[in-house]
Amino acid sequence: MPDQIAAPLKLRRQPFKSTEIAPLVVRIAFWLVLASLLIGVCLTVGRIAGFDWATYVAQSHAKEDSENRPRLSDGFLLYGLIVSWCVPIVRVALWLIVARYLRRGYQWARVFLTAATAVGLATSFIGGITPFLLVTALLDVATAALVWTPPANQFFALISAARRSHRNRQLT
């Protein structure tokens, strides 16, 4: 009798696997996300490679407090530099995850993509327009537009329904 009670608990939850192939617009959106990321990675690598630590420290130490001490110690400067280089790495990792789930048909990925594109457009032109910024903005807008086309809507709805059905089967 105890085995009959514990039997449902022993079953392992099966992961959802869809046999649906993403439509062309979703696959193109996936590759556009990766292209935008590649541009961002190239810019970050160029920024890191061309960074002049000595000038950065000299300019930061030029600002002194009332007792002729640098306002920022070398430790704080190094911390700021490391954080400013780690943020793009985390951004790339996050967007790779979003791209993966976008291609697999997850609704939250396209909503996140659209919201991030809107926020990114609103904030990115504050510092001025550069050719790379313009290209990435166009790629991001094209990606956000592609994931809301009728074939993409149909694909995301189909995957969501299949995922709900799979989850319901797992619970019974």
C-alpha cells in the first residue's frame, strides 16, 4: 500500500520537447539578435583593448579632496573598471538565453525582447548617434517587429498550447 501512495512522487517530470519547427520569421529574429550581440561584443572588445589605464588613473587622481588625497583609491577605480567590463558580458549571456528561448517558442522571450528594445531605443540615443548604435537599433527594431508577425503569433500560440497540455499531463 505505501508503494501505491508514493508511486506518483517517484515519477520524474518529463521535460517539454516540441516537434514544431520555428517559422522563418522567428529564425530570422533569432539570427538578428545574434548579429546585434556580435556588434556589441566587437565594440566591447575594442573598448577593452583600447583602454588606457594610466590616463584613467591620472585623471581620477587629479581630483583631490581638501587634504590633497585622491578622491578615489586605486581599488575603487579597479572595481569600477571591472564592473564596467562585466556588465556587457552579463548582457551577452542574458541575450543568448533570450534568443534560445525565443527560438523555442517561449512567449516571455518575445515580450522581454520587445520591452528591452523599447527601453533600449529610449535610452540609447541620449549620448548621441553613432553608426554602430544606429545599426544595432535597426536590428533590434526589425527583430521586435518580426516576432509579432502572424506566422510568429501562430507559432508562439501553438507552442504555448502544447506546453500547457504537457504540463497538465504531468500533473495528472
